[in-house]
Amino acid sequence: METQCIASLQKNTGVAQLVEHWSPKPGVGSSSLSSRAKLISKMNIKGYFQESFTELVHKVTWPTWSELQNSAVLVMVATLIIALIVAGMDLIFSRAMEFIYSLLY
């Protein structure tokens, strides 16, 4: 009877099944630094550049010309806004310091 309740719980929610079957496998897909260091030490410089070139040519998705233009315009507008904010803060601070110095001297 208890087994049927657990089985029905697993079928309805799936939670017990996930908890029950979750177990990390230490030999699969290691991302530890020591395993990366071993791979890098085995790889020569020519192989590194070949893999980098292959990744740049075949795996990277480059933006289209219109996406590039839109991004450039966005960056320029954001830069202009930030520059105006910094210039305004500089002007306010310099006026405040001139006022403080005029009171002291």
C-alpha cells in the first residue's frame, strides 16, 4: 500500500522521482581547475590558435549590419547622456566649492 502511494506521488508530481534519482556523476563533465590545467598543458600553441580560429569562424554568431548600427547608436546616446550627467555634476560641485571658498576668504 505504501509503495502504491509513493508510486502515485511520483507519477502525479515528479518531485519524489527527481529527488530520488538526482546524483552527480563525478566522472562526467568535470569543470574543476585541475582538469582544465591538464588540458591546457597538453595543448600546444598551434592547436590553441587553430581551435580559436575555428570557434570564431564556425561557432560565433556575428550581428547583422543593422544590429551593429543600432547597437552603435545606443552606445553613443548612452555615452552622451552619461557625459552630460557628469558635466552637470562637475558644474554644480565647482559652483558649490566657489561659494564655500568665497565664504571662507
